[in-house]
Amino acid sequence: MTAFGEIVRKAGAWLPVIGFSALLGTVGALALPVVLGKAVDAIVYGGSPVWFWLAAGVVVLGIATDLVDAFAGTACVAGTTAWLRDRVVRHVLAAGPRHGFATGDLVSRVSGNAVEAANAGPALVTVWTAVLPPVGSLFLLAWLDVWLSVAFLAGVALVAVVLRLFTLRTASVVTSYLTVQGRIAARLSESLTGLRTIAAAGTVDREERRVLAPLPELHEQGMRSWRVLSGSAAQGAVVGPLVLVAVLGTGGWALSAGRITAGELFAAGQYAMLGAGLGNLTSVFGRLARARAGATRVGAVLAAPVVAHGDGALPWGRGRLAFCGVSVDGLLSDVSFTVPGGSSAAVVGRSGAGKSVLAEVAARLRDPTAGTVLLDGVPLPALSHAELRAAVGVAFERPRLVGATVGAAIGARPEEAARAAYAHEFVSRLPSGYDTPLSSAPMSGGELQRLGLARAWGASRLLVLDDATSSVDMVTELRISNAMIEAGGRTRLVVTHRLSTAARADLVVWLAEGRVRAVGTHEELWADREYREVFG
């Protein structure tokens, strides 16, 4: 099922309400000209005043159906938008960091495009009910006089051509416009993230030009959209009156021939305007086109492959980590080594050697293209998501903290984890301690790294530290290292550039150009001149 179809299906119980309300409204709209025509005849030829009361009743019905349609449509779109955003966010999180979308573009799809896509159900129902007035007008004109319907049908054929061209052009233009808009949003997000760097480098003007470079293309897509709308409006301005003139001309001839009354001529004019009015129809088809474009962009996110997890559990163990012939897209090649459970392994190498990629694979933030990684003898993909994340913790060089407060950003038992990572002291100095909002907690690079380490501290089998203490002073780093040893029971895989960290590790994995150059203790490898050069 396509994303559009799934979104329509999710609209669920609201669609029959919207459809039934629209149907009643259409019936009232089709009945009103006849009722008003009878009222006109009652004035001209004399007759019962009951037609005036019927006209009032039809008008009240139209108002009621409009209110129901507005409420049901709003509720449907709001509920579908919430569901769609929740699903997209969950899918992105399940896909992991390799989802393939720039941050700004992703935000654009979740915030703006999801709303457009959520209109799919009501828009589709409205399109079908919007077809009823022309069809009903045709039959009612035939009931009044067959030649009226012939004149109307000739004009409506032109209306159908205009609407078809409008729908095709609008879908293409809206999709292109949203794509360019997402590209600008992605560049803006990148710039906001690196705002301090841009200011320090004095490249504000250059960055502004880079962010706004797609603006001419956005302008062109906007102009295309305007040309489509204005062209359709111009065509409608010609076609609509032609239909009305044709029906009224035929109706005048029928009135002079005595085949219809003055009231029926009035009704025929109303049906001509109702059936050939392009204003309402273009807005309906435009809404459908925007919903399809939004669903296409949201569907692209939902089509991103997610990380599959098994349902397995780990046996008893201390976190024995084994890389078996692991390769990753030319970044790692046939990497094999084993870290005994409960020990520490330092991963060293020059910049670009593949250290961070190896850390990602060890934490299963990305999967290898060949080979496998075992934790206590179990392949990582075989573990359930809960089991994997309880067993493996990751801390990064530049951690991004997520949560309302500092304590929430750390996770379970925040004070205990913060004490272990030597973060408790500075957290205690914050205005509200662990309850301080993240936005009100300015931190240095080292303090941020210690909170990132505290967040990963609760892992039961394996801690993966990707240069996670590079901004921490050496004394604090030594204390943290000793705390990890004292905690025991866990394996530590530490990506580092520091000589002292490699020297304290039980094992060193030396990477060069994506391959394992050597595995051994720091003392064993130190005899190699090239190994010494890794540390400058």
C-alpha cells in the first residue's frame, strides 16, 4: 500500500461522517434551485407559500452540513497529523543515524509536509463529492428540458479538460516546490548548528549565500505555481460564463416556446453556475494535489530501511567482544580481533583509519556489509532491541543531550551515573541540580562529555567510548578510567588519540586505512616506529 493510501485509511471513522455531511450538503445545494424556482413561480403565477419555508429549510441544512464538515475535517486532519508525525519520528529513530535525510529537510517533512499529507482522506472524499454537483445539475437540467442538459454537457466537457490539466500541473509544481524548500531548510539547519564556527571564521556572508543559493529555484517553482493557478483561473473565467450563457440562451428559447416557466429558467441558471463553477473545484483538486505531494515526501521517509532486531537474549558473560571478518563499505576491510570479557581495548590509528566506524559497528549504530560482531558469542543482530541497548552503552566525542532536564538527559539513576563519570560536582552547582532544564545549563566541552559518559554508564556488558574523554583533563580521565575498572564486569572499547589511554588499556587494536595493522599490548606495539608516530 502506498503512503497516500495508508494515510487515507488511517483517517478511519471520520471519513464516513465527512462524506455523509458532504452528500447531504450537495443534495441541499441541488434541491435549492428547484425550490427557489418554485418560489419564483409562486410569486409570478400565484401559488402556495410552502416553497418559501422549504427554501429556508434547505438553507439551514446547508449551514448545518458546513458546520459538521468543518468540525469533522479539522478533527480528522489533526488526529491524522499527530499519528503521522509520531510514526515518522519513530521510523527515523528505528532507522538510526543512517536514515539518509538532512536534518532540516527531515524537520520540513515532519512539520509541514505531514500536515499536507494528513489532508489525504478528507481531500479524497471531497473530490468524489465535488463531482456530484455537475452530475446532479446535468440530470436536473435534463428533467427541466433536455436541450438545457445538452448545452450544459458541452460546456462541462471544457471544464473537465481544464481541471485535468490543473491537477497534473499542480501535483508536479507542488512536489518540486516542497523539495527545494526542504533543501533550504536542511542548509539552514546545518548553519544554525555550526553558528559559532561560522562567526569565528568570519564566513557569515559566504554561508548566507550558500543557504540561500536555491532561492532563485524556489522563486521559479513559486512562479510556476502562480502561472498554473492564474492560467486555470483565466480558463475558468472564460469557460464558466460560456456554460452559463449557453444554458441561459437555451433556457430563454425554451421559455419563449412555453416548455419551461420563469422559475425553471432561474433554476437552470443556478444549476449552470453550480455545475460549471471552477473556483470550488480547483481548490478541491489543488488540496488533493498538495496532499499527494506531502504524502510522497513523507512516504520517502517511511520507506527508509529500519534496523532489524532479533528476539534473542545474552547468556551469562562479561562482554566478550569479537569482530569476525568485518567490512564496511570500503571504510573497514576484513577486521578481526577479540576483546576478552571485562577487559579494556584501545582503538588507535591516524585520522581516517576507520576508528569511529569500528565503534559504530561495535555499538550496532551501523551494520557491516560483510562479517559479524559477536557479544558473548551472540551476533548483535540476533539480540532484541531492549537487550542490545541494556547491554551496550555508547559515549561520543560530541554528545547531544536529549531530555527536558539534566537528570532526564542522563537517564535512570542519574546521580549514581554522574558520580561515576565525575559529573556530579558540576551538576550540583547548577541552579536546580539534576532538575535544571538543559537550556539553562551551560557546559564546557569536558562537562558535556562527562554527562554523555554518565548516560552510557548503565550498560551491563560493553561500553563503547568514541574519543569520549578527549576534552576532559588527564587527571579526571584517569579517575574515570579507574572508576570503570572498579565497576568491573564490563568490556570497554575506547577510541583514543591519547598515549596515556592506550598505555592503560589491556589491549590495543591498531587500525591503518581500514584494516587491522596489529593487535597487542601497548608495550608490545611500542617497539614499532610507525605505531609511535600514531601519537605524534
